[in-house]
Amino acid sequence: HALDILARIPLWTYGLDYRHGTGHGIGSYLNVHEEPGYYADGNFGIRLENVLVIKEADTEFNFGDKGYLSFEHITWAPYQIKLIDLSLLTPEEIEWLNTYHSKCREILAPSMDKNELDWLKKATEPVSA
């Protein structure tokens, strides 16, 4: 429930929201909706479907000896940069995007042929605001 609130903050800042839960299972037999995202009726929609797993976080401290959690991506597909208005991103968000794309190259490149690798390199070039 706390993650749901954190995920909505960027939309709430502008008085926007989405009409469903933030996270859900995967698959056609899990009785969940399969189209989460933000949609401006009759205008546009934003939908990212990265798959993440929750794992124990490797933190410097362990306040209250309760342990902390983090996310680990298991979906590795580059974002389509031409669909992102980079001027809206903070420096930290741009750094996150560049780090994610670097990891995409690292994971995907070994299984690609030359044409696919050329595409991957172009699709994951570092960006700046």
C-alpha cells in the first residue's frame, strides 16, 4: 500500500491519477486487469509494463533490524527515447534511464546478431536533458 502512494506522487502533483492499482500479477489467468497506466480520455495514454521482483536490499544500515527491500528488473527492453520529453526529467531520472539502458546493452548484446546489436546500441545511447 505504501508503494502505491509513492508511485502516484508524480501524477498527484498535477492533480492527476489513474483508476487502478499500481502493481499486479502477470498472466491471462490471474484475474487481474492487463492494461494499467495513465490515460487521458480521448487524448493519450502512458503505460509501462516492466516486470520486477522484490528482493532483500543491500543497505549500508539496517535501522530497527527489520531489513529493507528493493526491486530487481527482469524485463530488459530499451525505452523509446523519441516518446520521452527529456526536458521533463530530473537529473536523477536521466541518470536512472541511462543506467537502465546500459544494463539493457549488457544483458541483451551477447544474444544478438550484428543488425540487432546495431539497433540496440542506437536505442540505448546515453541521453541528456
